[in-house]
Amino acid sequence: MTHYQTLEVSEQATPDEIRRAYRRLVLLTHPDRTPDPAAHARYLSINQAYDVLIDPTRRQYYDAQLWAWRNPPVAAPAPVAQPPHPRDRRYGTRRAARPIITRPGPRPAPYAAEYARYAPKARLVCLVLLTWFALMALDRLAVQRYPNEVVQSREFHSFAGRNFTQVWHSIRTPHATFRIYDDTIGWPAVDQHIAVARTPVFGIVTSVADADSAAPQARLHPPSIYNLFAPLPLAMALTAALGVLPTSTNQRRVDACVVAVLLALLTLIMLFFYR
């Protein structure tokens, strides 16, 4: 009888299920509750099984022993006797028999129990990230256009780092706010009429044009998560989709969730910084 059978749980049981089974069986077999010697022996077995299965390291080692016990190495077939070589008959020598090499079977994957435990949570996180990406895609498609916006203010900003200096202008209109990172561009100026394309949900400005000019140079595409950094949310969505696929393994699902969360954090930073 295995420790899992002693605690009456499955071999894929979580630590919480093992604790609940242990408390239930201890109440039934405790020596203070029953004088039956068989119940006392079972009480000792239950404590021994619980000590092994509640410890992740001891449980992993015990699972490996169970796997080796259930999958014994296949014995190699007995070598077929070959007639002696004529040269061996002549000189009376024997050829050395080749040693039989048996290879051990495959070992269980390390941390398989941990991956199985966190895989459902990782799949849920990937679904949330895919929903967020779908919201961003709808926001990008439902762009609202304001053909006659008046520039209310233009403010100069600069940030000096250790090895670089960042300069930009913050432009504000009645319905939008965006940044220009090219200091050589003199427009749009205050009180100038411009045409602005802006997303309805996150308020990201995708394009700016001079309302009084149709020249290509009188059009800007401010850096944003929808213009310059568009590959970032796309990579997040593809990675999250890998964690949702039914054919993905538990390990692949958890790894995809970790990478997708890191990409989501970068997307969130770019979403609120470049707006």
C-alpha cells in the first residue's frame, strides 16, 4: 500500500487535500478515540505517510521511487548460443562475451507537481491578458477624429540623465493631449487649428495633421503604444495565446505566463508614458 492509498487521496492531490485527508483520518484512528490495536497501527501509518507527502522534496523522491517500482527495467533476452568459430576450434580459444548493457527508464520530469499546481492559474492570467489585448485592438480600430481642434497650450519639458538628455513638447487641445519629441518641429503652435485622431478608451493620439494644409510634412504620428511600440502588445498576445492552447503542457503554460506578464508590464509602462 502506498502513502497515497494510506491517506485515501490521489497521486495528484494538492497539499491542501493531503492536509484535509490527514485531519479526517487522524480523528478516526487516534488512540484517544478508539482502543483498537489495528486503528493504532493505522494511525502510525497515516502519520508516516503525511510526513513524507507534505514535504515537497520527500514527496518528489517518493514519487520517483513509485515510478521505478512500477516500471522495472526490462530484462534483456538471453543470448543465443552460437556455434564455435572454425578458428576457435583450431586454436582452442574462446571469444570474450560482450557485456549486456541495460539502460534505465526515463525519469520523471523535475518540478512536475509544481507546474501542475500553477498551470490553471497561469492559464487564467493568459486569458486576462488576451482580453486586455482585445480591448486595445478595439480601441485602436474605433479611432475618433477631431478635424478642427484648437491648440490651447504648448509646454517645453526636458529630462537630463547621466548620459543623455530627453526633450519634448506637451501639446494640449480640448479633446486630446500628446507629445512631440522632435525639438526642430515648430508646429503646432498655440491657437493653431489641427486635426487629431484619438482612441476613445485609452486616449492615445495616433496622428496629428495641420487642418489648413494637406502637405505630407504637416502630419505627425506621435510615439505611442499603437505606433512605435505596436510589436510589444502583439508579442504579449502571442505569448499569452501559447499559454491558453489546449495542447500546451503545464510547464509551457507557466513559462508562457511569466513571459507574457513581463511583456504586459512593459506594455503598461509604454501605454501611460507615451500618451
